[in-house]
Amino acid sequence: MYCKNCGVHVDGIYDVCPLCKSPLEGEPAERPLYPEKHIRKIGHPVTFSSVYLIVALVVNVICIAVNLTVARKYLWCVFALILTLYGYFTLKTTVFYKGPNGAKVFSQTLMLSVIFITAQYIFKTKEWCFAYAMPVTVISSLALHLVFVGAFRKRKGKSFFRYMWMTCLLGIVPAAAVMAGACTEIILPMVAFGISMITLIFLVAFTGRTIYNEIKKKTHI
């Protein structure tokens, strides 16, 4: 469009000149002054954890079918289910988890303990879980916590203390199994119990207030 009075070209859909209000000559522009806005749609991303979960479900269905039709001596499909769940929660709480390292160590300790106990009762093995597996796991976990505390020190090191408390409580389980008669081997369970109790005493004596403040902060009491 062109305005003879002003001698200018006018872009856009106008009938009169925006400057002098005189009629414009020529055909009106068919396109708008500004192009249409295109909104890019982003769908939900397919994560590795989601793919793993789908594959794990398929594998577990196959394991259940084989276990119930061919190999019926043990319900090993339950153990297979727990292993795949362990893999899934490892991805969620350890590999892709951006939280504190203490939480990762404790979650691994807890999940491994559950796997050991389940395996012992499914395969009816003799007390290896409480006699060897759990004590070694608890001792290793406490040692790893101490390494992290020494490495991070000060502020970041304090976040490990509450997870050390919970790990110490897991150290009581093998000793409780010995007292209940579920385990006859007493060396490693008692060693794990002793280390857990000594660690717990030091935590109460030197970091009790810190742990109380951490729990209060998390629970909003």
C-alpha cells in the first residue's frame, strides 16, 4: 500500500495512512504484520528408568510362567522380582538421585539386606544372611559413611550422621537373629553389633544435637 500524500509505503492491513489518514492506494497486504506464533510442543521424555521398568516387568512375567510350569522346586521368581526391583530402585535412589550421598549408601545397605533375607528364606540356605552377608554389609556401610564424613567434613559431613544412625540400627538385626536362635554363627554378627553400638555411642555423645536439629528440620517439628 502507498500513500501519495506522505510519499511512503505502508506495510500491514491498513485502509488509510497511519500518519495523515489519507486513503491508501494499491492492494492490501495479504499477510499480517507479524507472523503467527508457533508453539513447540514437548512431550514427556522417555527415561532410562521407565524403559528398564517395562523390560523388568516383561522378564518377571516370563520368570513367573517358567517357575510355575517347569521349575517348581523353589519360588525363585520372587527372588527375580526382588532383584529387578533392586535394579529399579538403584537407578532411582542412587544412580540418578541428586540427593545426599549418605542417603544413597543407606538405601543400598537397606535394599541389599532385604535381598539377602529374601534369598535365605526362598532357597532355604543355612543362616548365611545373618551370619555373613548382613554383618559385612553393615560394617562396609559404616566404613563408607566414615570415609564420606572425613572427606566432606564440616557442614556437608553433618548430613551423613542421621544415615549412620539408621545403619547402626540395621547392625542390631544379625545380633537379634543370633539371640532368637535363627543363626548359630556368632563372630561376625557380634562384631557388626559391637561396631554399630560403639558408633552409636559416639554419635550420641558428639553429634546428638546436630542429629536432633537435622531431624527437626526434616520433620518440621
